[in-house]
Amino acid sequence: MNNTLWIGVIGTSVIAFALKFAGHSVPEKLLSHPLIKRINLLIPIALLSALVAVQSVTTKNAIVIDHRLAGLGAAILALIFKAPFPIVVLIAAITSAGVYNFF
């Protein structure tokens, strides 16, 4: 195998280990601050929202408005009406498939 590949693998492994070690080394006093706790609760929501947005309106490197956006809209409406999560997923899938087959 190529030496550059192994240097990359070992380098990224060392960086990943250092990041994990640094995370465990943060003092408890800093992590128990209310602002930090609130931010930590919101990070997964922001990441998931960004993933949904990117996956819903992009194909390769282009912005595309298609059946996925209709499914997302239906899911948002179901969430506004406080539908259970499995129902939200079913509504989004059925709407997306219906729009895809209609056009």
C-alpha cells in the first residue's frame, strides 16, 4: 500500500484520540454551566435540521425542488398537529411517493 495512505490513517487516528482525550479532560465546573448545558442540548437539533435541509433540496451539487420537499412539508404539518413520529414518517413517505408518481 501507499505510505501516504498509512500516514493519513495514523494521523487521523491520533487526532481523533487527542480530541477524545481533550473532551474527557474538560473540568466538570465548565461543563455544568447552564449556558453550556443549553448549547449541548441544541447541537444535535441543529445538526439534524441541517442534514434534513441538505438531503431534501440538493442533488449532487445542485439545488432541486422535487417530491422530497413535498414530503418534508407534509411532515412539518404533521408535526404542527402533534402527530406521533411513526405517523409523521408515514405521512412524509406517502406524500413524497404520491407527488413523485403524479409528476
